[in-house]
Amino acid sequence: MEKRRKLKIIKSNADRIVGLLKDIDIDSVDLQHAARDIWMRKVVSD
């Protein structure tokens, strides 16, 4: 009889980000601009 082993999959942070963004229909340049705009609003409001 074989013992069953648990398989643990370790994902990198990059894999997690890709998983979060996989359903978003936006190109990388627009995504970078949106991130910059969010960052700027946060910096200015502090």
C-alpha cells in the first residue's frame, strides 16, 4: 500500500500578482499609468 503525500505548491509573489490580474483587460502601459496616478493621489493627500 502506498502512502499519500501532500503536495505543497509554493508560488512566488509574481505568480500571485499574475493570478490577481489575469481577468483584467488592460495593457501594461495603462496599468502602470493607473498605478502611478493612485500613488500620486496618495502622496499628495498625505
